[in-house]
Amino acid sequence: MIPASADLETPSPAAHPESLLLRNVRLPGSEVLHEVQLTQGRIASLAATDSTATDSLDAEGRFLIPGLWDHHVHFTQWVIARRRLDLAATTSAAEVLQLVRGALSADPELSAAASQGAGAGVVGYGFRDGLWPDLPSLSSLDQATGSVPVGLISGDLHCMWLNSALQTRLGVSTDASGLLREADSFAVMDQLQDPASLTPEIYRQTAQAAAERGVVGIVEFENADNISAWPLRTAAGVDSLRVQVSVWPDRLQSALLAGISTGDVLDERGLVTMGPLKVISDGSLNTRTAWCWDPYPEVDLMHPHSCGMQTVPMEELQEVMRQARDGGISAAIHAIGDRANTAVLDAFEALAMPGVIEHAQLLRWEDIPRFARLGLTASVQPEHAMDDRDVADAYWAGRTDRAFPLDALTRAGVPLRLGSDAPVSPLDPWVAIAAAVSRSRDGRDPWHPEQRLDPTTALAAATRGGTATGGHQVRAGDAADLVLVESDPLAGEGSGLREMGVAATLLGGRLTYDGIS
């Protein structure tokens, strides 16, 4: 472990060029051309007139912005999801079963081997059953798949649909629906990974794809040994991103015993730093397990989860947060339903502990100013509002004016950070920025347009640390984590932002993507 006093924003000397001159650069909101001098991984000047740089890059009038961050990623799940049967476009159980049948018939050798106990069978990802006209069932999945083990993961990662063959192989069981939710589902997902297939090259390719969209850093929330895994990856050449890693409760004690605190540098390249404790306090909207004050419609009010699920007792949550606080580790707590957000706010208040609430999707109006008063940040995923607008209208009817309340949070003085929750949404900050600015997708009317963000706020929220750092501006002295884009992001909206052209990405002055020269 590198001492916490190490500079988190400057890579090691070997990782960046001595100097680089960016010529003919424009800054957002301006037509003036600049010469930007980068030296030793930092921005030395925005008006270089007598540069001694040995290298130069002509931006040809493109716009220079700070490097973009995705503040909520499950990186391994994103790597894997890109290689699994894609169920995202399905709108019914019948469509899912049709895709599964097609996958099985397309590879009979795989199916035969899997049915004999060799191989994982078929794993799919991306279904959202909240508005399906038909219901998933174990019998229909078994009829479609026979003896081949099949596991299908929901788009929100909080639910799985398993056939009997996979249940037998893994030693789990479901009810007649074939569904597992929350912790039971997470445990099965972990068993469906093939570690041998997760090579450094696959991680490098995935990180490179992010760099090509202007990403310079991520906050890693994978439920894994991130503290050990990511330094090994950067040493193996996965070096196009900065990574702030989280620790989950089951590994917290190991981190504390190792003396690791938030902000510590964990690898020799200076790319991996320690981030927060991550705890999930409730479920999700699409799985109807987000913990709410009001019951879900058409649910038996006597059912123990008629209002969703509290996935960890609040006393237990506060205790693990206290342990993290006392050991110098910050906290980022998942809360989607309004009741979960109230409870998590209460926990932060009881501990007098700053931190981050992840998602903050449904909030009581009276809880919004509490974020600012308690010094908390809201880490939000605007594209989820586009994914969830119809299911929210169905299950949170009469409450959607306070769902994804981005403008209300901003007006209350709450710092915002944007993310994707990849693979739930794409690891592409322009998707999040566009959704935040337009509250629309695919030509539909804006959904609760009063909660839109202006482009300046959205861009700042997608940079390191979010709006708390005012990061929409390129400033002399900052780390040379930069992006050259084809058009002015402060003048864009809707599809223009979503499809923003990225020409180059620099990490500490080092080109991680060059689409110009």
C-alpha cells in the first residue's frame, strides 16, 4: 500500500510524457482558441505562448473539458454482461423464452455439454419484468430449456430467473416463479462467473472502450475483493482508468486490519485508491423490492414485503458504518425507496458521518434538504429514470414528481455525482449527462421536465467528485485528465449530448484514446 499522503491525481513519472502542447483548443462556452500546456501530468497553462513541449496535438478547434468519471460501476458485471445473452429488448416472458430457445438451438454442442455437467449452460442478462403481460414461471423456463442449466439475470441485478437444472446444480430452490431476489440472487450470480475467462486483456479492452467515451475514472462497486484485484489489473496493463475501489461489509474487517483508509493509494501506478464502504439497504424498483413508505399496488397489504424490502436491519447498518468511520473509511449506502432513504439519512445523522447515498431515486420532499444539512452527496444515475419511467408510473403512481428529483436536490444545495450503475446502464457518461439534461430518450416527451439539470451542472456532476468540486472547467494546476469533444457540451441537449463525439482522452497528460492523429 502506498502512503495516503501520495498525490492521488498525478500518475507515476513513467506513466505520462514530460510535456505536451494542445494547440487550437476551445473551452466550453467560448470561441477563443487556446494553447494548453501540459507538464508532468498537470495543466501548466491555458495560454502557452512560448512552449518548449516536445510533443503537440492539434485539436483543430475542438472543445476541451475535464476528464469524465462514472461514479457507480460494477466493472466485472459490465465485462461479463457484454458477453452474455442480451435480454434487454424483451418485453415479455414469452420473448425471453424465445431468445433462450434460439441460443440453445444455435449451439447444440454447448447445450449437450452443459446438460452433462460440463460448462455453465446459458446465462442471460437484462430482462425487466415489471410491466410484462405474462409472468415468469419455473415450468415455462424448464419446458424451454430441458436439462441445460439456464440462469437469467434481471437488468437491475436484483433478481434471477433459474431453471430446475441450474437450481439442482447450485443447490438452490425457488417457488413456482423460478425467481430469486436480492441476497439469494446475488449469491447465485457470484457462482455463474468463470474466473478463468476474466483475463486482464478483457478488462483492458473494456476499460479502453470507456476511455473512448471520455472516461478517466470510475468508482468500483463490484461485490468482490477490489482492494487486491485492481492493483493486480493495473500492474497487468489495465491502465486507462483511475479506479476508486469500495469494500463491502464482509471484507470490511480485513481492510481495517490492514490499516487501509479512504484516499490511500493502493497500486504502484497511482491509479487505484481506496474509496468507501458499500452497503445495500433496500432492493430496486423493477424487482419491486425498493423499500417505500407506501405499499406497491395490487400487493397483499399483509405480505411482509408489500412496501418492498429492508435488506439490512438499521441497527446492523449503523454498526458497520460506525466501524468504517472509526477506521477512516467513508460510506456509500444504496437507498432507492423513500423509506430506505429516510432510514439511511437517519443513520448518517446518528453517526454524525458525512458520505454518499447511492441512487436516491424516490425521496420525501422533507428529506431532500436533509442531504445538504448532513453534508451528504447524492450519487444518481439519470438514465435509470429513462429506463424506469413507465414502471415508476405504474408502481409509484402519484409519487413520481419526487422520483429522481435532480433539480430539487441541486436547488437544496446537495452535491451530485452522476453514474451508470453499469451494467444496468451503459458505462458512458454522455448517456447520463443527456438523460439528466433532457429527461427524455427515443423521442419521447420529457418525463417530469421540472427535474432536469442544466448542462453545466450535469457536466460538473460527471467529473471527479461531482458538483462539489465545480469540475466543469479546465483549470491550470489541475491534473491533466482531459477530454477533447467535437461540440460544445454546454450548448447541447438530448440526442446531441447522448451521441457526443469524443476525439481524444488524456489521463495525467497521457493519451489513452487518440481519435485525431
